[in-house]
Amino acid sequence: MRLYIVRHAETELNKKRILQGNSDSPLTEEGIAGAEKVAAALRNIDFDLVISSDLGRAVHTAEIIVQGQDKEIIQNPMVSEMCFGAWQGKMQEEICTDEQVAQNYASYFKAPEKYVPIRGAESFDQLLHRARIFLDEMVFCAEMHPKVKVLLVTHGAFIKALMLLVKDLDISRFWDPPFTTNLSLTVLNFDEYTIKIEKEADQSYLGEAAEIKSAAAYLK
């Protein structure tokens, strides 16, 4: 089984550098144009299953990728983006109002093992639990249908959680490169009981793209 993982296209909040988490905002014109390039790159793949996060930006991206095809898009909240509680909808400057909050915010990106979620937000353990459930479902799917091709349109932190599990790395390495930019493509091949990484965070089909320098770009 092959799992094609695409991060959603750029949104209005991405462009304004505002933390989205599992809140939502519409795709930008540039995001829509980029999603159309993904659609062109993947047009020869006949997906057996199309899964999207239940957030509108992921659903819209999936719709563009499979446009013109008779494909049902299954919306799965299990693959939604990490929740940040009251931080959502704010810029870094609005969040980091005192030293303690600023240190915790920095820990999220630089020392995730030290990050403490605020009330109403999600922890890395909770995110990884969701990712593990989804990955186990894909392993089961691969066992039952070894030749199936699955498209997953999801979010930056969720993709990094999947890859951390696939690579069996410690949480401290959650944000290890490569960075998963908007519309980057990751391909996993499920072969019996092994998961092989065929591509990770590839964006070559998008043409020239700005190089992302920090983990914060996943969420802003």
C-alpha cells in the first residue's frame, strides 16, 4: 500500500503569520494555485481512498487535488491539526505576553519534550496517540489490501507526528528537518510489516518555493 500525504495549501492565516491550530481559515489564491499543481503532479494516480482532516483548509485542498474525479473525500477528525487552545487566532507577539509564556511557546518549537499545553490545548502525547491510531489503521488496511493507494490531506504537526512514529524517534526530535511546508508531499510504502519512506516533504513539483527556516512555519 502507498500512502500519499499532502499538507494543506496556504491559508489566509498562514499568510498573516497567525497561529491556526485546529481553528480554520480559507485558502489564499496562491494556495489554490499550488494545490492545482499538486493535482497535476498526481493526476495519473487512481486513488482508492481519499482522506482529509475535517478542517476546511484540508478539505478544500483535497477537493482541488481530486477535482474531476469521482472520489469521495472522507473527513476524519483523527488527522486534524494540533489544538492550541487560547493561543489560536493570535500572532506570536500577542501570545508571548510574559517571560514564562514566551519560554513555553519557545519550548513547543525548540524543546517539545518540555512543552506544557495551556488549558484547552493538546499535548504532544495526545497528538502522537491520534497519529498512532491512524498509522495502525493504515497498517491494517495495507494487510487487507496491499495494492491500495491512499491520499491523505492533513496538517504540518500531524505529519511530523506520523514521521516521528515511522522513524521511531524521541519526542525531542519532533521538529527535525525536513520541514513540511504547505503542499509538500510525503509518500510512505507499507510493505508487509515495514513502512518505507519513499519521499518526505517533497515540493519539487511546486517550482520555486521559499525555504522555511523554522519549525514555527508549520503553524503560522
